[in-house]
Amino acid sequence: MLFYPANETLLEGVREKLTPLANYAGATLTDGLLTVRFLSDDNLLCQRAMRDIWQFMRPHLTGKSPVLPESG
């Protein structure tokens, strides 16, 4: 996942969200670009982690609440 613009505060927030995944996920910040990585053979685990990160990041980047799409 990629997020721009980002800063150290957002990086630390994302890393905190990734803590339960230990060595299977990570985040780096380079010139304002926040990169989040996942390594797992469990698709549901990756989806859950990406959703959590997205819900954390969306208000900071867009000013909008993290509302999930409705399934139709």
C-alpha cells in the first residue's frame, strides 16, 4: 500500500497497527511516501491488515471518515 503525503507521525501510527503481525509486515517513509508491506499466505489476514491501515490513514489524508463500501 502507498500513501502520499505522509509524515513521521503517520508512519508511527501505521507501525503501531502492524505490531501484531511482527515480522510479516512493515512500513517505511521515503520523501513523504509511506510504503506498507505484507507477507503472508493468508489472504484474509492481509485484507484485515490493509483495511485497518486504510481506516487509520483515510481521515488524515482526505479529511473523510473511513466508511467501508456497502455490499450490494
